[in-house]
Amino acid sequence: MGSTDIEVRRSRRRRRTVSAYRENGRTIVLIPARFTRAEEQQWVATMVDKLDKGDQRRRPSDSQLQKRAADLSQRYLGGLAKPSSIRWVTNQNSRWGSCTPADGTIRISARVKGMPAYVLDYVILHELAHLLAPGHGPDFWRLLKAYPRTERARGYLEGVAATAGLDLSEDDEVVDGVDGDAEQAALDVVATD
């Protein structure tokens, strides 16, 4: 991100920790009130760098998605699911991902960027499983049982949907989502004297 909109907040209660997070396009850095301006500049640079690196891990490129999909297919689907392409898209406002089994293409909603890695992995695996078993029948769900965090990821996505005000019935597919930004990256670091 390399945010230029940075707000530094000093706290008398904060003794040794430095925290940083992103909120509404801004980077907020929380530091002890006793820090000098030089220490402030050093910690701001350190924390922005850490947030940027975290963003890169949570927001892989299309080519990184392809590699991640291949790895997930190998680990959980015996390497059988081989998408012709997988990419981020910004035009999916009611789904977390989609797949066209006929041509092997997978699209992952950009709204998933920034979610925990296990959630992204579940969304990718969900779409990979569609390459092997179109629809949401028993064969499809048997494929996803291999992924140990399926239920946790589904719960996370349901929570995001509920927070955004979508009432999902039992028949609604968890990969159907709503508009909303579930992103907030945060870091805490202990500052040494």
C-alpha cells in the first residue's frame, strides 16, 4: 500500500508497545508519548513496512493465485483440479468466487482480499471442487471434507455476510456474499528501550 496518509497517535498509557492498523484508507500508528520524533519516524517506517508486507501476503497477485490454486489442488484434491486460469475480479458483488467448469476458469472476488489465508484457501478450494463436481451435491461436499478448515471458513464468510446485513437461509450458498469491506490489518510490536 505504501500509504502516505498516516496518523500518529501518542499515548501516555502506552509504555512499550507500538501498534499499527489500516482504517478507511489511512494508516494509524499508536506509540508511547515518551518517544522522540526520531523514534516516531523510525517506528512509523517500520510499522508501515510490516503492514505493507502483510498486505502482500494477504493480497496475492493473479499469478500467485494460480500457484496457490495448484498447491491446494495437489494437497487436498489429489492434483485433479487444474484450472485454465484463476484471477481476481472486481465485478462480483454477490459471490465470493465463481467457476466455469466448461472452460476451467475461476474468478475470485476482490472482496476476499485481506481476509485470513484459510478463508481465501477455502474459497479457492470451493471453486476448484466445482471443476470436479459441478453443483453442490454430496460429491462436491465430499471433496471439500479434505480441507480441515472448511467449517471455520464458512463460519467466517457467514459472519461477514451477517455483519453486512445479509440474512442467509439454509439453502443459500456460503460463497454468495454481499458488498462490504471486511478488511482491517493490524500489528502490535513491543518497542525495546
